[in-house]
Amino acid sequence: MGFLEWLGEFLHEIFPPWEICPKTHRAVRQRNVPLPAILKSRWTGVLIRDCGPGWALRIPFIDELWQLPVTYESDDLENVEVETADGIVYDVSPVLTWRVSNVIKATFDVSNYENSLKNDVRAAVVAWANRQDGRLNVGKMSEECTKLAKPLGSEWGCRVQKVTINSCARPWQTYELQHRVADKDE
């Protein structure tokens, strides 16, 4: 445990409202300010602020504080079964590399930005494959799915770096490959 972590825990024990946010995260604070009815027509009574990394003061019962990671994350998505325009079925294994770019949008505009982004990428993979005839080109599929996913990610306050297709095989080929590996292990 480093000195800053120790100091953060020590201060949290003595003075609970102080919280430390690491360099790889950003803190978002929502302050619910009780305002008179006259001012509520002009002001919402809710103040939202991006506090960034470092120390964040949270006033008990008034402030809520969230910490979101802002480093790049790489997630293997579930295999997606896609069908091309001529009826050939493939199992596609996409990998999504992304990060949170706007913490306020990611916190307040969508209930679960990570799952929403992953579902949109799966939909982009299926949409692109449905327009293709014959065999799927993995390199071109990665490029096109990245182009489709970038604007979708910005809606959720996320930046999509790339969508990579790990594997693209017919289901029966995947089945045969799994059994060949299992036979070699025995």
C-alpha cells in the first residue's frame, strides 16, 4: 500500500467526507441543493461536476460521488451468430477496445453505459454481416464495425478505439476444432 492510499484511508477514518480518486479514474459529484420554490423554476437544484482525479470532498447526505475508470479497456464479447445475405451462418467473436471520455454523459445519460455499448457493437457486427455475400473478410469486418461503433460510443460518453474480430467460423467448423483439441488432450 502506497503512502497516498494509506493517507486516504486514514483521512476517511477520521474525516469520512474526504475520498481519493486514483489517476486512472475520474470522480463525478452530484450535489442535491435544497432550494426555495421560487428559485427551482430557474435552477434545477442539482449541481453536477467532474472532479477529476485526486481528492474529492463529499458532504454527507447532500453529495453523491461516483468514480469511473478512464483507461482503455479491452473486452471479449460473447460470440455472435450472424447470417450473410446469401444465408451462410457464421460464429463471430468480436473484441471491443474502449474508454470513458465524458464521465458526466456516461453517468447520467444512460443507466449502464458499458452494456449499452457492448449491445450496440454486437448489433453493428450483425448489421454489417447481413449485407455481405459469401465469405466474410475479417480485416474489412473489423474496420467497418469500428466505423459503425464510434458514433454509437460517443452517444454514451465513451470513445471506441477499435473493434477487432478474433475469429469468424462456421458453427460446424468451430465444433470440429473443439473436438480435435479435445482428442489431442486425451
